[in-house]
Amino acid sequence: MTIAIETDAAEGERSLAKAMLNGVACRCPRCGKGKLYRAYLKVGDSCSVCGETLSHARADDFPPYIAIFIVGHVLVGWMLHAEMAGPVDPMLYVWTMIPAAILLPIVMLPSIKGAVVGLQWAFRMHGFAGKRAAEGLGSDQ
Ligand SMILES: [Zn+2]
């Protein structure tokens, strides 16, 4: 009979910046190689490369808030710049900013959600704490 002893060193230190950058690239926050999503914005159950359980991710509404914040600032800045440059045809807004307001969040959301999942993983939130917290040894619960 063998007894496996899990130590905190096995879990390792978790770099917030590295985990969030891996998430921005839509990769596993732990190894940065496996895919984070199994579909658009659907986080996979586990990483196919390192086996990290990813189903603990609870990003909820935070990624859309971030996307709205970023896109709102880009579009308002764009609109102010256009208005200060001179008279603007209102149809310019219809043909440029409405598609941008729809497409930019769609394009940005996977990376933003990946960064939020990476943040949750790095801070060991929502079950990302691993075996240590599951055994009652964690300090963040
Ligand atoms: Zn992985």
C-alpha cells in the first residue's frame, strides 16, 4: 500500500499575471497549453494537457461589465474625436459605431472571460484551491 502525500509545493505558487495572460490567450491558466473553452465562452471541464479542473470557473457577469466598460470608452472617445474634427454625417455613426458596438464585445469577451478565470484560478477561488482547501487545509475559505 502506498500513501500519496500531497504538499502545497505540488500545487505550486500561482502567478496572477501568468494565469491572466494565459486566460487572455484562451488557454488553461495553469499550463497555458490546453484550451480553456470547449465552445464560445463555455469553459471546458478540465484541461486536456495538464488535467487541471476548469469547471470551477464562475465568471458570471464580470466579463460583460469589463467589455462594456472598454467598448464604451473606445466608442465615446472615437465619437468625441470625430465631433471635434468637424461636422460629422450622422450616418457615419450608424455605419461604423453600431457594428463596432456589436462586434467588439463579441471579439473581446473570450479573452476577458479567460483573464477573469485566470484571476480566479490564481487566487484559488471557487474550488480552484485544489486538494488543500478540499481537505480543510486551505486558508481562503
Ligand atoms: Zn492545463
